[in-house]
Amino acid sequence: MDLKGRVAWVTGGNSGIGAAVTRALAAEGSKVLVTALDEEKGKAIVQEVGEDNAMWIKADNMVREEMEAAAAKAVEKWGRMDLLFNSAGGSAGGGKFLSDDPADKTKLLNAMEYTIKLNTMGSFNAAHIAANYMKKNEPDENGERGGIIFVASMAADKVWFWFDERVADTTYAYDYGMTKSSILGLSRDLAVTLAHHGIRVNTIKPGYIKTPMTAALQGYEKLIWPPMQLFPKVGGEPENIATMAIEIYKNPFINRTQMEVDGGVVG
């Protein structure tokens, strides 16, 4: 797909991987709707890429009505929606799975419920909203009407944190791995459903990327990635994910894939 003149929606598009994809899409000539919660960062990314190329709307990934309203404003302004980069997500931090302490139980269950709503339902809602706009587009020369990229994680199908007993039963993010795994199943099934409408669906599984989210894990850097990552033995940059996203959007023969961009993490 030629990205010039396309309308893209990047959830979580004002920080980390999302911001890198926002910049990359704008550089390709796409108009970009950025939804996120941080007003300062949202306005900053729009100013950086140019107000003619992007718009920021405050929208919570866990509030369907806010996401619907944001998408509608972008379509009202630019007339269509062609691309979705489903980046918004995170973790409530998990907790102890084996514990008799009621406080531990409450923390764990609250974390699970929160992250299911944020990662699983948030990703589903964005895709559902975007695809229903994409299906109305006139197909291009390849019969294509749109493209959706989900962001999962190496945690979706690889074991992480497990090998150090100091971490395993205290900060293990059960909520994160489980919900990122759900994105793999969602993207596979949606690719089949949406193929009939000329909409491709793919997933990127980042490894340890240097973002504000992973910055919170500074104390565990040596536990998390060097032992599991083949090469290079450094954290990746958000731009490593953005270049993959652009290739997926441009290449009409990439569909129903789950691209690992993780330095060869073994786990």
C-alpha cells in the first residue's frame, strides 16, 4: 500500500513505540490520529510532525466511547481511515500467585482485570472501530482497503522473568503475558474475517525496547534481557519497530503474520 495520503490511527502514539510509528507514518505522507492520555506529550508529537499531518485526541484505551469519538473526528477531518497501529497497552504489575495473604489476592485479581480491559479489550475495540471505517474505502490496485497492526510482546509466547527466584513470585506480570497472548489469537482470527474486505491484519512482537514503560524495569535489566537475547546484547530502539510497521503496511503480501523484533530472544 502506498502510504502517501493515507489516514492512520496510532493508539498510544505520543510515546515510545507509538511515537516512533507516528513519526514514520507522517514521514511517508500519511495523516495520523494520535490517541493517548498525556496531553503534553500528545501536543508535542503533533507539533513535531506538523499540525497538517497529525491530530491528538485524548482518549482512554479502556473507554470505548472515547475511542469511537476520536476515530469519528479523524474521519470527519480527513474523510477516511486506512491504517491502525494498535500500540496502547501496559501492565498493572501482576503479583504473587501463591499466597495466603488477602492483600496479595486482591492485588493480583485487580491487576488481571485492569490489564485484560486495557490490553485485550482495548486492542479489540480499536480494531473493531477502525475496521468498520476501512471496509468503506475504495480498494486500491491490489484490492486493499486497509491494514491493522497489533502490538503484542515477546511475553506473548516466551517465558520471561522465570529464571530468577528473586523475581518469579513477587513481580511476575501474569496479566501482561496473558493479555499479550490474547492479541495473537485475536489478530489471527481477524485476519481471516477481514481478508474478504481487503484488510490485512498482522502483529509485531517487540522484545526489550527502550521505552518509558521498560525504563521502570531498570533495576531488573540484567535479569530480563541479556541472558535471553542472542544478539545484539542491548535494548532495541522504538524505531526498530517503526521500520517493521512501515514495511508491513507497504507490502501487500504480508498478512496474518506475527513478526518477532526482539534480538533473537530465547525463552
